[in-house]
Amino acid sequence: MQRERLQNYVGNGTPVAPTFSATEMQRRLDAIRGVMAREGIDAALFTSYHCINYYSDFMFCQFGRRYGFLVDHSVATSISAGIDGGQPWRRTFGGKNVTYTDWQKDNYFHAIRQLTGGVKRLGIEFDHITIDTLNLLKSEFPGVEFVDIAGHSMKLRMIKSAEEIAHIEKMTRIADIGGGAVVEAIAVGAPEHEVALHSTATMVREIARIWPQGELLDTWTWFQSGINTDGAHNPVTSRKIEAGDILSLNCFPMVAGYYVALERTLFAEHASDEHIRLWDFNCKVHDKGKELLVPGNKCSDIAKELNEMYAAENLLQYRSFGYGHSFGVLCHYYGREAGLELREDCDTVLEPGMVVSMEPMITIPDHMAGAGGYREHDILVITDKGNRNITGFPYGPEHLIVKGKRKAAQ
């Protein structure tokens, strides 16, 4: 039996309230079309989570299928799989959507073909597209030249609009709420996962209140205790909190593809003198780092100056990753704007409109006094005159030694 290659879900339901205004979404498309015009690109096929979301307001669920957002100089169209029904159309800015079916393996490329008549130079994301997909594109479109547009898009995304900054600021408030929920749930004897669940549920409920038509997905909390604090991205376990444990809270609300973070060092009931000394010093590095997040400063120079602080205390060897990074459309499973990292190998100069974290971390090995991972994390907006810190949660020994709570025996 011959089945249809494309399906039409346009008009299935009513478009939802968008995350951003039509003016904001058009600004993004106009900016990338400006790049396309300058580079002689006839159309761009975006395939990554971050670019499809950024330009269309649609967040796809891959599950082994290909998705796309095809932008030419007049029309922008999302390309989605039939399994999603009309949801991609309801979310896509401008309401243009093509849905392909599973019945033939090349239906995705058949859908692209409907949108690329006359295209000679097609922009694609070299840093995202797989070798398999690239080879299939070359086979399906033998007369087309494929050129990289990923870097251009990343540079555009690094400078946030006023609407984006307002959106991110709403989310940092929710991260602060999640941090409060973590502190509320911390108790000697409580397992990590129960603390994390309480925080995540608290944030999701607040997101649902603020964005009643939003999609509730991918908000999460990493809460780590004891040895599990040695890595910034260590997953939640069922380990139970013990008195004197070093703790890490990591709250990550996510709304419309935008994710923010709140990260803090804490202790259960008490901390040793060496733990306090290391914690205090890491907070000093954090404070100095925030002072350096101003227009004109180079990412690599910021990293080098903070390295000198650690080196003076013989702690530099315990630092494990960069001092911060850009915030916007990003997530733990699809990455971020790699051109804006506070690391020794990144020479990007800070500009107004960038949104950057400061998150120094050191990990003291388990056999040493003061063992554990120490990390503080704030998000700052770079302004014309300096920066604006949009994280409000307290940090340091005066605030986050959580005392006097015991989990009742089960």
C-alpha cells in the first residue's frame, strides 16, 4: 500500500501564546537573513535544538527523527515528523509548517525539497549536522553547495534583546525559588533525590503559573552531597545526607528552550575550619569574577586573573572547568554558545547585551582536609556601564550552613 509522504496539520487547533512578541521573532529572522544576504546564501536549513527554537519558538523532541527550520529570504517553515501532530505548527512563529511521515526513509528530504526550489547555496550548521545527514543531503541535492551558517547564528544569539533579558530574569527568580526549596528540604538522613524532587516540583509549579500556555519540560535539579559534589554535573543519587556533609544545589528552570542556573555550596549542620576557609576563598574569587564582567574585558583575561588568585593560595590545580559561559537558548543535552566562555582559550570581548555566568569551582580530593566541590554561580547581564546581577540567592558560610534538621526514620 502506498502511503502519503507529507501530512497537513496546519490549522489543527489554535496557535498558542508565543514566548516572545512578533517584533522580537521578526528581528531574529531579519538578522539571520542579513547574514544570508551578505554571504550569498539562498536559504538556511537549521537542524539543531537551539537554532530551531531560537528562530521558530518550537522545541522538538527528536526520538530518532530529523527536524528542521528552513529560512529563505521571504518565508520560514518548520519541518516536523508526523508523530508530533499539530504541536509544531501551533508553536512555530509565522505558522508555516511541513509535516513528513515515517512511511519512506527519505520523506524528510522530500519535505525539504518542497521548500528549496531554485536554491543553489544552502546554509547548514556544520557544528551540529551529522556526517550521515550531510552525505544524504549531498545525495538528495547534488546541485546545491552547502555552506556553514552556525558560527554566524551563534554570534547573533550571544547579544540578547531586551525581551530575552526580561525572559531570563523571570527565570532567575524561579531558580532562586528552587534554591529556597532545596534549603527547605535539606535534613540529615534525607536522600539527595528527595531534596531534588522538592526543588524541581516547586519550580515547575511556578513556571506553570507564570507561563500558563508554556510547555513544561526539562526543568530539573541536581543536588549533590559528600563525595558527589566533586563534579559540577554529577547526577542525583539516593545517598543520604550526613551531618557535616558538603552539599551542592544546582537549580535549572527551563522555559521555551531557555535555561538558567543557580548553584551554591552548602553544609549540613556544621563545617570544619578548613571547609570554611576554602569556601570563603572561593566566594572571594566569585566576587572578584563578577567585578570583571564588564564591557571591553576579554574572556581569556578574566580567566587568567582569577587563576592568579587561586595560584596565590596553591589551589589552582583543584580548578576543573571554565569560570562561566553565555546564557540563553541552551540545555544540558544540546549545548550552548561556545564562543562566549570564560576560559583561557576564548578571546571573545564582553559587550552590552551579553548574559554571562560567574561560577568558579574547585574540587579538593577526598583524602584531604576540606574535601569536596565548592561552587557559586550567579548570572549577570552586561550593561553599557558594567553589569547587573539578576541572581538574588545568598551564598557563603553566613547563610548556607543548614542547621538543626533531621529526617524522620522511615
